[in-house]
Amino acid sequence: MTQARRWVAKDFGGPEVLVEIAVELPAPAPGEATVEVRAAGMNPADYKHFEPGQDPKLLPLSIGYEVAGVIVGLGPDTEIASGGGAAGDEVVVFQIFDGYSSVLNAPAADVFAKPSTLSFPEAANLLLVGTTAAEALHVIGLSAGETVLVHGAAGAVGTSAVQQARLLGATVIGTASERDLEAVRGFGATPVRFGPGLEDRVRETAAGGVDAAVDTAGVDEAIDVSLALVSDRRRIVSTAAFGRASRDGFQTIGAANPDSGPFRAAARRAILDLAAQGKLTVPIGATFSLSDAPRAVEALAGPHPYGKLALVP
């Protein structure tokens, strides 16, 4: 047995419902890998997982969808998803449900060699946003020479979408707040400030028009501008504006879309390859100790430095 620490939600609510517990992990079974966590990625989906209004029978809930770490054990006759695997190998794990842990057992099919180009906090934050962005660009059918409008371009999914769209050969216009415009520009997009007059500013920027739009903000301003500028509503996709999508006829991706899970699982290798080639990076805004998980979740849910957050055991 291996001793581990793990954060769980004992109730539904905010960071105050999180408690750290001790867990005894059995030896990895066939098809499993034991991974010592060096960094746990943090995503808004983490705290949404234990928001109020859910069935109490689900409690307690473990938290965290992705980690980076080191293999400390493999089940009998087991290889990781990228092939091979041995104690001491650096890996990333996605998708799991107990990432806020010091050590965990994971299906070997969800364990991949960590790109050497990324630190542990960067690697731990690569795959959820990377596969989400890849799915968004796939859904809108983006191709070289087109212009795509990315709302929330300084956010985690937006930053990955900007990078991946540029790799496809597209021109990217990215909307963001005033403070994040330079960050958007740094990834090769033309930044446009959110706020009144957004449609006019995008029109001025996109002299040849906008072919498609990716919304990661979920606000009416982003949706209204996308609908005004993109003629084919099948080429507008949102990760957040589900109510508007049902009324206005554009696409959404996420847990309610049955195609999202299989696509993202299949996209993991491609995202890892891009990162290994140095073509996809993950800005890190701050790291927190694993023992400080409630404060980290509070920061995640509120204003925090540009870039992703990570827990470091």
C-alpha cells in the first residue's frame, strides 16, 4: 500500500467545502500506473464539479482532471498509452478525476510521456485546454487562409486556440480585456479590446471578413458579435453559451455534447506532439502548494495573474 494525500469536496459549495484526507493506494493492477504527482493542473471545471445544487449521494467528490508526475509503479504486463513506461519516467495523465493528490493510480491508457519542453506545471495544464481548443477548431472546420475570431483569447482555452489556429495557417483576431491585449499579440493574434463598440473594432480589423468564431467567454457581447460577423452559424462554436446556442442555432462543445469526450481522448497524442516540438506552450500564472488547495481554488474562481494555475505537492 502507498500512502497518499487527496483533496475531496465533503459538501457542495465553494473552497470552504474542501478537505484533505489520507488515502491508502493499493499496488497498481494490470492496466494501471501509479504516478507520484509533481503538479496538478487547475481548470474552472474543477470547482464547477462541486457547485451547489447537485445530488448529495455523489459526495464526497474527488477533484482534478489532469496531472504531471513520475511513474512509481506499473501493473503487471502494462504499458502506458505512449508505449513502454518504467519507474522514474516523467508523464502526464488525462483524463482522471482525482488529480488533487500527492500520488494516484491511473488507467495506463490515460498516461503519456511528458514532453521534455514543458515543466511539470505546464505539462499538467496542457491537455484539457489543448484538446478543448482542438475540438473547437475541428467543429468550425477552420483551414489555412481563413480568419477566425477567438473570444476570450487570453484565457486558457483561448490561448491554446490562438496557437493552434495559427499553426493551421489561419489569421486570428482575439478579443480580450485591456490588460491582456499584449499577451494575445504575443501568440500571433491581432488583439481587440472587449467592451462597447466591439463589433465595429473587429470589422475594422478584419478587412476581408470573419469566416468563423470560437467563443470561450460565454457572454452576450461575444455571441452577438459572432452572429453579426459570421454568416454561417455552423461555423460558430462556444464552450460556455449553451442557452444562447439553443436559441440562436450555433454549436457548443463540452460535457453535454456526446462527441466531445471521444474527440478529446483521440486528440491527446496530437497535442502532446505539438508541445514536444515546441509549437504549443502553456503560460503559468502562479503555483500553489497542494496543502493550500482551498486558497488556490479561490484564486482560480476569481481574478488571478495571466496564465494557468497549478498545485505542486
